[in-house]
Amino acid sequence: MEALKQIKPTKRYRQVTKEKTGGATYTPKVLSDFVAEKIIRAAGSFSINQTIRILDPAAGHGELLISLINQFPKKHRDKIEIYGFETDQNAIKIATERIAENFPNNTVCFEHRNFLEFVLECCKQDIPRAYDLIIANPPYVRTQIMGATQARIHSEQFGLSGRFDLYHAFILAISMILKSTGVAGIITSNRFMSTKSGACVRNALMERFNILHVWDLGDTKIFNAAVLPAVLITEGRNRRKVRNPTFTSIYQVQLTAENCASNPITALNYEGIVETDDGKCFQVNHGELDTSGTPDGVWRVATKQADNWLAKVQNNSWGTFRDIGKIRVGVKTCADKVFIRKDWDKFPEAERPELLKPLITYHVAQQYKSLSSNHITKILYPHESVKGHRRTIEINNFPQSKKYLESHRHTLEGRSYVIDAGREWYEIWVPQNPASWAKPKLVFRDISEKPTFWIDLDGSVVNGDCYWLTCENCNQTDLLWLAAAVGNSTFIEKFYDHCFNNKLYAGRRRFMTQYVENFPLPNPESAIGKKIIATTKRIYRVTPSQEASKLQKRLTQMVWRSFGFAVEEINS
């Protein structure tokens, strides 16, 4: 399947592949058969004389449609009408030939056109919903790749916001043409379940469908493409009362298996740790879909065991990271080669810019204390704070910085969006608040297998590949040390997986604002809270050393105990 042929990538993304700009991600047969079987099971029985209209809105080579038809009892197959949309003419030819060869007696109608345009035309003409079963693997195309114009059109047409993906529009479009009694099986990226940009899609799914089952297929690598897939089985919105949607998740782990399966799809039949034929082990959880009580809330698998665990944490929590202050991403220059360098010291002193500041990047990331207090990387930072307000420096007051920036003026003025926004040509695009850099900061990596939080006391600027937090809502800087202890603990890994479970490949987690701001804090005034703070400060002072390593092990046990867990429960 491919996406809109009108898509033109923005300048930054013009070198991406045709597959990426079109969103082509063809479905493996094992997954295609799985989704088809779940659709037929959810649909139940059909009357013997009933005409059944099935649709794939991004048909590709017809794999999904073939799998779906093969799931029907033979007595129903001749009653199936097959519909599909596809913007790749060659793909239509292949799909048509495959279906004609396998199902010569069926009515087939493939259209070489954009499915989204078709749906909007149906809505304008008030054409009734027409399809009994829909099976789909919509194209994955981010707004940055589809371009601003196309993104704006889809945003207006389907009520999307932020940095959405093309598959979001496809999901909403499917809801508009599925019969109220129909069933849809949709293969999609699992990102919409946990990101801010997916909130409007989560809300729309709850409003427009009866969701029956969700499978988060995590890092199973079902696709060759770098996508973490999910499967939704839904029926059209109708008055039938349905139970809470079932939710299944599967993620790779380094644990001893309890069961064996040939592949991750068959592993879904088990619960617990399952080893597949290639030697990988996966954690399979079955529970109910939890949305934190709101239609657009983050989706997670809720089990009785996990809910009891989280309730215990809640009862022993004093507050959250949000209570310390606002979590921010680091600076974004949109011209890193100009502003950020490691070789500033090689400049003659008379030519070295005056506006250099030490810069924290993920390269120095380490728990509790960064790898080096002597920051090699520095940033030319042309912003200052005056009477509590950020402003761009007067460049004429800094002749060496001015000379350097002038030598790169052509590159900097090429950032047309900076000029169009009424900013100075030599500004950093996202500078954050200059007054905050001097404050003690908690800094952490965005993507990491293990949580990596550390304290910065050097007044450094934080780069856009990290997040940071200062005390804004209170004057207790000790809360930063408490947060560092919690953030680096094995406790927070378990908390994260119960609440968000947004893992990437190889067990890496996303430590984004919307997650970290909800991390819990124990009471800083309690005896164990004070001990945690003192131990964290000690670790900072003696890092690196054997003493620091020993203290870290003791500290993580303190964190567990501060939330009400006995030592024997830590590894349970």
C-alpha cells in the first residue's frame, strides 16, 4: 500500500526513500492471517444468502484480503464482494491477478485512487456506510514527511492536531464507512496509544467504535521496517453493550521462559514468559484496556496484579516530578554545526566567541553524575535574561561572536522560519530560559534502555537530545536529589512498564515529559526520604568509585522501601 501520490516531503526530508514517503509497509502473512482470523471470529456467523462486502483501504498486493477470504467457510466465499483502494498502479495489477487466481468467482473492485478522498466524498454526498468487514494496514507517514500543506488538509478534514501520522487519518476514515454492525481489523503503529499526538485518535476510537481487543505487538519485529505494530479489532459504533476491551501486550525480555512457541504471534496464546524458535523470550500480558479514566488517556494493559501494585505506590506517594517544576526539552538550534562545536579551544583566543557556554548532550549521560565535569562540547548561546525576561543579545557588543556568526550568516538566514517569525537571524530557534541554566538541574536522556538521570551543578545549557527540570514550584532543591534517586531506580522501571509500557526495540524506553512528570516521589521529610536524599548527594560526590557503586545498590532498595515494598518484594 502507498499513501497519497500528492505527498511532497518538506526540504529536510526530501532524501527519504519512496517507501517512507509513501508509507509502504507490506504485511507479513503470519500477521495477515492472525488479523483475518480475529475479524471473522468477532463478526460471528453470516446468513447463507447474505452478500458480504469486504474492504482494504490500502490494498497493496492483496495479502490482507486473501487472508480474510481464506478465513470464511467455503459456503460463504462466493457471496463475498471484494473492494480495495490503492495509489500504486503496479500494486493493483499484482493484487488483481492474485485474487483472480485464488477466487475466480468473486466480484472484485479495485480503485486506483486515494481512500481518504473517497471517504470525504461519501460524507459530502451522505452515502450510507457500506462495508461489513474492513481489514487494513494503513500507511505510516509523519507530518514532517507528508509536508505542511498535506498535513493541514488532513488536520482540517479529520479533526487531527499536532504532529499526527497519516495512519491516524485512515483510522478515523474507516470509522466513517464501516457499518454499525461491521467489524474492522486494523494493523497500525502502537505509538498512538501513548503519545500526545495520538490523544485525538484515542478519543475518536472510543467514540466511533466498539473496541473489542487491542494487541500491542511491541518489539516483536514482525515487520522489516522499524515500526512497533499494534492490532485493533473493533466493531462499528452501535447500541450493543460490550464489556471492557481486552488488551494484550508482548515485549522482549531477558528472563527464563515458562512456555515455548514457534513465533511471537503464536506466543500470544500464552501468558507469562514465552520463548520462540529463534531463542528470543517475550513477556505476554493479558488484561483489560485502561485509559486512566479519560477517553484520550494513555492506553495500557490493566491486570489485577498491576493495579494492586500501582495502588500501593499511590498510597505511599507524597507527590510527583510535576510538583518540582516543569519538565522541558533542551535547546534546539536548527543549525547545530554552526552553534555547537567541540573544537572551540582551537580558535585563537582573539577569535574565540565570547558567548560560549558548556553544553550537556546525551554523550555525557550517566546515572547521578555526568561522565565529565569538563564539558568538551560548547554552544554559542546568543540569549540572555534581563529583569526576568529572555531576550536576544545585542550582537554588536560581542565582536568575536559577531564575526563568527557573520561567517555563517548564509546558513543561518537559510532558516527562513526564524526570519518569518520576526526573530534575529543569529538566534537559536528554541533557546529556553537563559536564567534557568545557572540553577541546579535534573537532566535525563530521552531514549534509553535503563533510566539515566543526573544532577548538573555547572550551569550548563542542555541540548535537545535531553530533558531537564529545575525547582520552580518550590524552593526545595533537595527534591531534585530525591527525584534522581527515584528516576535511576529499578522501581521506576517497573512503574514505567505498568503505567506506560512504551518500549522501543531492545527494551529501550522513551522518557518523555508526559511520562516523567507523573513519576512518583516519596515524602522528602520522612526518615527514609531524608536518607535517600543524603545518599544520593554522597553518590554524586564520590562518583566514580567502588563506594558509589555499592551506594547505588543500597539506594535503589531504599527507594522501593519508601513506596511501601519489603525487600523480598523488590524482585517479585
